[in-house]
Amino acid sequence: MTSSLAVSLVGAGAMGGALLKGWLHIGAIDTGRSAVFDPAANGAMKLLCAEHGLVLNPPIDTISADVMVVAVKPQKADEVLLQYAKLAKNAIVISVMAGKSIANISNALGGAPRVARTMPNLPAAIGKGITGIFAPKVIDDAGRAIIQSLMSAVGETVWVAAESQIDFVTAISGSGPAYYFLMTEALAEAGAALGLTKEAAAKLALLTLTGAGALMDIETRSPVEMCEAVTSSGGTTEAALSVLDGTDHQLRTLLKKAVAAAAKRASALTQ
């Protein structure tokens, strides 16, 4: 990991803040040459910048950047980004915004030549995220290595071959935490319906799912193999799985429809 990168972070909200903390934790950026731009920066962000010698909201013409990371709200991008056009001219621009195409971002930045799109997800806030990345051919191998180093500061990364596939990433991992949260809620409700207290059912559901996820993370067996290891012929798990998925694969079919709907909506929202 290099610490010679001058990075300008535009937007220091939840995702921008998570990225910055990750970079600082692993020494990914040159804090003396980097900057944070966010007129609405909260007290914690101001303190973080002060502690690490990062300038906050300096005059744009006093800063040069190797990389500019755009983490503003997508609906504000068009009105906000033009003021950073000069900064973006010679920088690699990494967008973490949903719904904004490379063409749109480049245009908003006055024709910025090197723009990549990424899609992190909510667990990035605790360094457990997964980020989908697309970079056009104009960004060379050295530029891709820089993008990889910065985005891996908040978790794992997956590169995709086409910009349109960022919509698929959105449908799987961008929206995916909500699927997990819903499953947790539904499992807790099922436990309460059987007669457990709400508190007991909620704890059982939460720790069962988080524990299973943690186990899967370190296992070499596939999800299919792990499911088979829990399922005894004629047992309780088999009875439940026959309802959840069964011979018609109801659960898989439903998930495919849900993910397809999310991907379609992501594509419709992208400008």
C-alpha cells in the first residue's frame, strides 16, 4: 500500500467518511497533500481531519490531486461537481455514487477524462464491505491498482467487465444487506409466532444468521455442501427447507425475481 497518493474526497458523509477512516487506518494516503471537501462536515469529521493533518474545505485552486473520490448525494452531483472540474482534469476520478454514469459524471466535471464507477455497500462502514468496480480502458493498469488499493480499504472488491454490470452489483450487494435484514426480521417473527418472547426470538435469529455468515466466511466448503452438512434425512432442517425451496425452488425463484427487479430499477435510475 502506497502512502504517496494525494486524494481529494468530495463528500464526507457515511460512505465518504467510512472510506476516509479506512485510508487513514492503513496509511493509504498522503495526509499532507490530501483534502476533504464537505461544507456540511460534522464535528467528528472536523476532528478526524484535524487529528491527521488533513485540510478541510480549502480553496480548490490550492489543491492538486492524484485521485478524486466523489461521494456526494447523486441528486446533488450536477450542481456540486462543476466547481471541481480543474481538480479532476489530471486526476483519476472514483465515483461511489449510485445512479450516475461515467458519461454523466465526466460531463458534470467539465469533461474529466478518467472516471471509474464503484458500488460499495453498507458494511463498508465497519471494514466488511464488498465493492464492485468498473474502470474504462482509458484508465491504465497503474490507475486500476490505485483504485483497487483505495477501495479495498473498506473490504473486498470485485471488478466487472462492463459499466452496465454495476447495476447488477447494486442488485446483489448494494441492496443485498436489506435482504439479510429482512430475513433476520422474518426469522425472529417466526420464532415469536411459535411462542418465544420477542426478545429471545430476535436474539436467536440475529446470532444464528451472523454466526452462519461468519462460519461461511472461513469455510472452504461451498454453501451447498454446508447446507447438506446441517440437513439430516427426515430431520427438522429438511422439513423447513422443503417449505422454503422445495422441488420447485420457490426461494431461488423469488430471489432471482427480486434481484432482477432491483437491477432493472438501478438501470432505470442511472443517468
